[in-house]
Amino acid sequence: MTKSAILLESVTKYYDLYTRALNSVSLAISEGDWVSIIGPSGSGKTTLLNIMSGLDTASSGTIRVNETDITGLGQNMLTRFRRENIGLIFQQYHLIPYLTALENVMVAQYFQGTVDKEAARVGLENVGLGHRIEHRPSQLSGGEQQRVCIARALINKPNILLADEPTGNLDLKNGEIVMEIIRKLVNEGHTVVIVTHNMDIAKQSRRIIEMVDGKISADSTPILTASVSARMEHRP
Amino acid sequence: MATSVEEALSFTKNIKLCLENDARCEPTNVNILIKLVKLYNYDKSLRAGKMFLRIVSKSLSKRRSRVAIAMVAVLMGAAMASGLLTVSSGMQDKLGKEFRKFGSNILVVPKSDRIEVGFPGISFGSVTEGQDVVLAGTYFDKTFPDLVTNGEVWRTGIRKIAPYWNVEGSWIEDNNDDQSAIAGISVAEKLNLRLGDYIALSYQNPENKNVSSERLKVVGTLNTGGSEDSQIFVALPNAQKISGRLGMVHSVQVSALCVECPAELIGAEIEKKLPYTQAKTVKQLVRAETLIMDQLGQMMLLITIVALAASGIGVMTTTMTTVMERRKEIGLMKSIGAENLKIASIFLTESVIIGFGGGVLGYFLGNILAQYMAESVFHAPISLVLYILPVTVGVSLAVTVLASLLPVRRATRIEPAIVLRGE
């Protein structure tokens, strides 16, 4: 039986008394799986992703990542756990503006405790940016910035990658380059969870979870997603 | 060390055995392994340190204007602290010298008060026609061989220790002058004396009742505003001759200048060196000196504290603004694995650099300020005090770090999930 990389049991998240972002969500994501989370804005996709990564905490329920119960961990423990187990990819890239591409990758190494310039350089080469390592984010295109973000997410060799709209700010060509890298990572055995609005991206994954009003409304494999897609497209 | 490929391979294999705790591991290799681990750890720390400095330096250079504002805030406080400290340290010396212009602060008298020869407050009986005045003998200007510097001349006398004495006419220049007298302004007015007039003195020895007479020319009139105005002054040897007490004195006035030590201490030292004497401090003057010094010191301390507090508030505001501006960056750092300590260390190191820079620059600016103050108040330059440099830098660092604590706390409380989604 395949082990669960991420296991959520009855996870509920309240932002305040009246705002419930997640409503008793239970979900198991196997190691090496590629899952897309889709749903309309405000449905709880990003909250779910943040709770998986430990960036946010649940109001109730249990979260296990790589067989570690992270539910009750304090902020510093969660940070430590995250940097060793999870790579994060953001829609806005979130690169440090005054550091070069290489340094943006090395900064993740620094927080991990092992700075290796050569490894960071190889990491950037793997995403096709070997020639842009000394450029600052403002000197890079959106696609290149996203690839730096991916290189940074991978540099500490996490086995789980969580991506929030990784192609959301990219044109078709750059989006495809990023998706190619993600496909490669999945083939290498990484567990990948992507939050997306783009059905074409979602269809490339092995499993699609649809969120509505903080609940999982559908959980399917791409071959069965035509109806899900149709429903999304007809939602006002 | 390995010298060939085979040796290198064998060495590597042995190291591998050591790592696997295999019994075949050679003990010498364990030591090499320990050294390698140490070297690796050292290298790891070095690289982490370099990366840390790179983050801090680039962050500072990216926000030059904010850094400059914070540094100016520190610089102002540091300059004020340094300037006032420099003035304060030089002021004690200079104010002490200023106070010495008001006369002696120690009076040395015999323990047994039997010798009555001439000094303020001691009456000689009837010295003029129907008018009793005090006759005082003193050195007006006297040089001695300097016992401390051995060979140089040490100059003293009433003109040196009481520069506020205002003499119209001329001073008695020669200490052996037995023809001249200086009359206090009140005596001169009562006796209607003018410069060049002669006065006849008669003195009755209280022991043998013998009466001696002298005729002295008034060469000057004295106006001090004090008890001296009611006295007649002659050269000390002349007073000793008139009173028949050659080589004797009743009291010695000492104008003691000692920075940061009470006049009582010098008095005690005099009593130790001159047995049978009593060294009394002129308490009013000493107290006034101490009071003024203390009050000036307190005022400067207050100004310094206010200036440092103002610069602390400046640094706090700037750092708080910086934290707010860098919320996303902080959130990002946390999301990719930075613990609170690492976030805090980045901000505090930036503060330390700003505090150090501001402190050093403030020290030099403070010195310029101190020079200006010394020139305008004391009309003399003030010397550079080096120990104030580490004090100023230390205080600046303390103020900067303290002022940064609240913003840093705010930084560590930033929730990455919230700031990264743009709220």
C-alpha cells in the first residue's frame, strides 16, 4: 500500500467567528502523487494548501505530513519541518529583490544551515537558468522568476512540492516551461500539489480535487474531470 | 596523506569503514575523520556567515535612504553625548581653573593659635591715630624653586591666587620693601588717604608691651569688595619686622586645583606634610564649586539622555517602517524556513551596523561641537578624549539595539500566510 505524504482528517479553519474557510476537510495524498486543487475564489484552496505546508494552522482536525503529526507544532517547529520537507512555489514568485537569482536560491540553503553555491548553481541550471544566475529579479522575466522560485523550493531536496497558481502570472509559453519542470519533478518521485484555476493545468495532474465553500465537492482522476470542468465553466 | 590513486582509494575505503563503525576501521583514520568533520563544520559556518553578511549588506545598500535616516538619528544622539562628555571632562579642569580666580580654597593655620602676626581677622591693636585696622603681611609676587619639577621656578603670591584683587596705583613688587603699603579702599576713605600719602603705624607688642612705629608710603589702594578693603597690606617680611616675629606666619592661603578630588583631600595631605598645622577648606567656595560642577554634570546628563531618547525614537520609527515595508520579504523568509531567531538576527545586525556607524561619526561630530563650545565659553581649545569613543559607540549600539527590539518583535510575529497572500 502506498504511504500518505499528506493526510488531513476533519480539518476545519476559522479566520474569525463568522469566517469558516475550511469545513471538516479529510484528504489523503499518496507519496509521488500529483494533485490539483481547483475551485472558485474563496472556496478554501489556498487555505488548504497553507495548512498542508504549515504556513497556517487549523482550528480543528489533524494534519500529518510525511507521517509527522504537525497539528500541534509551534511556529518555529513548523518552520523547521517545512524547510526540510516541503518546497513552496508561489504565484507572485516572492523573490528577495536585492539578491541575485543565485542568492535567492542560496538563501533557502542558508536557512536550512548548509550553504552550497555550486549546488545552487546546478539547481538553477536544472530549471534552465544557468546563464541568468547573477541577475536580480527585476532583470528577469516572469517565467524566469518563477523558475528561480522553483529552484529555491527544490534546493533543500524536499519530497513534497506545494504550488499556489504557479502559472497564474505567466504567458502560455512560460506556463508550459514551468509545467514541464513540474512534470519532470513528478516523474522523479516528488509529491506535487497545485492550486489552480486553469483546467488545462489541472488536467495534466493525476488527481483533481474540487473545493466549494470550504469543502471537497469532488475528488476525481483527470479522465473523469470533463463534468467537473463543465460545471466550473458554467458557474457565474 | 595519500600519494597515489591506490593510496587515496584505500584511504577513502578506510574512512568509509570508520563512518560505518566497522571494526576494520584504522584508528588513525578516526582522527583524520574527526579533523575532516571539524573542517567541514568550520567551512559550513564560514559559508553560512558569508551568506548572512551578504543578505545584511545587500539589504542595507538597497535601502540607503532609510539607513541614512536611521544613522543620522543615531549620529545626532551620539554627537550630543560625545560632545557633552568631552566638554564635561574638560570642563572640570577649566571650571576649576576659573574658580581658582576667586582666591584660595584652603587656609593653613597653626593648630595652636598663638602667633598673631598679620592676616585677615587678627587685630594688631591701635595702628593709626584713633583708628584700629588690620595690618596684613603677605607675598604679593614670590618665586620658589619648584620641588616637583626640580629646577624650574614656581611662582605664587597674592597676585597669583587672588587675581580678582583690584589695585589702583602699584603693587609692592619687592618682598623686602619696608617703606610701602597698600591700603584697603575703606581704610583709604576713612583716613582720607591718596596715592603717595604717608601713614604712621604704631604697634604695641601684646607680650612685652613695647611699642614700635613705622612710616609707610601708600603706593596703592585695594578694592576687592571683601574684608580686605578694611585692611592695610605690606610685604610679609615688613609685617614680621613690625610685629617682632621674624620668619613667622599666622596662616597660609592655598589655592588648590584638583580635578575630581575634594579640597579636603588636599588639606589632609598638607596636614600630613606640615605637622602642627590645620588645613581648613574654605567651605563656601568648595561647596559652591562642587554644587556648580554637580548641577552642570546633571544638566549635561539630562540633555544627553533626552538626545539619546530622541535618537532612539528616530531609530525605532525608521526600523518599524522598514519592517512594515519588508513584511512580504519577512513572510517569504519564514515560509522558506527562517526561524524567528534568524529573522531577528538579520534586523538586529542591521541595527548594530547603523548604531556603530552613527556612534563613530557622532563621536567626531561631538568633538567638533565640544571644540566650538570650549572656544566660545572658555576661550581655550579642549583636548580630544579617546576613551569617549568606545563609550559613545557603546551607548549608540545600546540605544539602537534597544530601539530595534519592538520592531524586531513585530517582524517575528508576522504571519507568512497572511502577508504572502497580500493582506
